[in-house]
Amino acid sequence: ADEQPEVACSDTLRSLKEASHYLVDLLQPVAFPTETVYGLGALALDSAAASRIFSTKGRPPDNPLIVHVSSSLMLHSLLPPNFILPPSYELLIKHFWPGPLTLLFPSDPTLIPSIITANQPTVAIRMPSHPVARALIAISNTPLAAPSANSSGKPSPTRAEHVLRDLDGKIGIILDGGPCEVGLESTVVDGLREDGDIRILRPGGVTVEAIEQVLRDGASDGARIPKVLVHRRDFLDDTIEQAPTTPGMKYRHYSPSVPVTLLWTTSSPPSGVEPVTPAALLDSVKSLVVGRSVKVGILAPADSSLLQLLLADSTVTWHQYGLGSKSEPSITAQRLFDGLLTLEKEGVDIIMIEEVGEEREGLAIMNRVKKAAGECRWVSMA
Ligand code: TXA
Ligand code: MG
């Protein structure tokens, strides 16, 4: 996990140095690519610099930030001197760092400003794998706090142009590293409790299945294999709002300025949701506008039978954005936020997203979709 990032061309190096100057000398935030989503970075160990992240995003101050490091030396410089890594963390770091996994550590208040942790006793840390992210941290030679580089409540940016459209005029530099490979934010994990179990506070780029496998395969003989506990969130279920799994989870999130409807097709929907036929669904959508054909953005797997059925209605102006095939949730994850932001830019009246299975990346996908959607409809195909 400690190899040096590769910085190939001198243009890249010049951009990195300029961005680093902004961060370190001017204490200004900079947008940069990571493998998950674009981040809005600032010096993690400087309260004034970090506070600019909150003002730029309009982020509530009780939502703590993730600290990004580029080496294990940098990680250990942030930890309390007497802290010993739990065995589960050794395994998770070995397998998933650098990469889309964030771990909670005890926070040393003499080191980590309280603005970063929002006064939690823990600090969230991750080592990104994107070479530009790691080079920027390494050149700046100090950890960077970075939430996703979007205004609070909006979908996270997965391309430099998403950041530009959202934060233009508010930030001085956006480093363009192309589209993000993972497309959803990191998995946030708490493995600090006495019981040794792993709690998934936010599902993300590293799947629960992959974490379970690593803990199973890596367990030493006779040792108890830690359980992986996931809080599944139901649509319209506000228990999580009363006991948020991460402070950030209680906020409405990922919503473009266009209304988003989640289309339930396979699993049983929450109680109180009545089934509609595809025809009735389309009738209600058409009634949203008068005097012209309704523009509907649709995000669905290419092999969805509901999609084929809906697209057959040519009185609707369809804006289709493909999410790959049902068997490849990692592609759906990569395309979800770009789909929401692309359809929003195209000026659709409403965005409909078809449910995906909650296996593998599907868990994180549905976590984001349920938060983006203002309503859900149960489409009965029978
Ligand atoms: O992939 C990612 O994690 C991206 C890229 C830029 O690295 N960052 C990101 O940051 O998604 P943000 O701020 O959008 O989400 C951070 C999440 C929030 O849900 C926050 O509440 C949680 O991590 N979090 C941060 N510190 C925490 C702590 N000490 N305890 C519990 N949750 C924490
Ligand atoms: Mg975010």
C-alpha cells in the first residue's frame, strides 16, 4: 500500500503543483478525482482550510469529513500513539487499501481538528487508489479532508464537468482525471467496537460480500470470524433518521433538481404502496405537463423487460440512460450518478429509476437511489 503513485507527464505534474499550492499556501479547497467520486479537498489538519469545505458545499457542520492519506506512514501519524490496529483492520487494509474503503479510528483531539470529526470520538480515514488523488496528497505532504465535490444534497460528481457545473465560481481549481471508475462513494466501516464485529455505516464501493470473504479467508486458526452488520434502509422508513448510521445518513441526498421516482418491480414494496400497471404509471406521468409531450428520463438496465414495455409508448419523449446489464452491478454503480446528472442537464420533467437487486454493488446503489427518490411506485407487470 506504500508504493509511490506514478506521475507520468509534466503537464500533470505542473497541475498537481499548482493545486498543491492552492491547498497548502492559500488554504483554499481544490476538486480532484478519486476512484469513487470527485472530492473537494482541503488540509485536514487546518481548521480554517477545512471550514472552507463546509461553506463551499453548504454542508451542515454536524456531518464529519473523511481524511485521505497517501501512505501508511501518514495514517499512523494521525493515530493516537497507544492505538493498536484491530486484526480485522489489518486484513481490510491489506486487501482494500488503496481503494474505496473508509475506516473509523479513534480520534486524537490534539491532532485532528474538531471541525473534521464534528466532535465525534472517531475520525474516518481512507487511502484512495486514484493516482492523481494520491499524488496530490503526497506532493502536499499532508492529509486532505475531502467530501464529495458537490453542493450538499446533490448527486456526487463522477466527472470533472459535473463539478464545474455545480461549483463553478466557488472553487479555483478542478483537476480533471476523467470519469471515476467506481462511481459510488467509499464503504464506511466501524470495526472499533468491543465485540470485534464490523459495522457497515455506509455501503459503497467495497461490497459486503468482499469484506466477509476477506475476514473469513484471513481468520487465524480457531479465532472467531467477525460478523459484518449491515443496516438495510427501507424506503419511507425513517428509523435510520432517528439512529443515523453515519451522521451524514440523516440528510436528504443525491437529489437532482428534477423529481425522481423509484420503480419497484421485483421485491415486495413497503406496506401502503399500491401496485400500478405500466399503462397507469405512464398516464400519471403524462399528466405532469400540459400542451406538450412529457420528457421522461429513464435509468434502467438494458435487459429490463419493464424498460422495453415503457419505451413502446411513443407519446412520451424518452431520454434513456443505460445502466449496463442486470448481471453487472459494478457498471450500474459506475453510471448511476452520471445518469442522474446527465438527465437533469437534458432538462427532463421527471427521472424514473428501476430498482436493482441488493446483491454486491446493488446494496450501495439502492442506498443512493432510495435517498434520491422522492416517491416510489410499485409497477406490477402481471
Ligand atoms: O468515496 C468517498 O468516500 C468520497 C471521496 C471524495 O473520497 N468522499 C465522501 O465524503 O463521500 P462525504 O463527506 O460525502 O461522505 C462522508 C461520510 C458521511 O456519511 C459522514 O457522515 C461519514 O462519512 N463520516 C465521516 N466521519 C465519520 C465518523 N467519524 N463517524 C461516522 N461517520 C463518519
Ligand atoms: Mg457526499
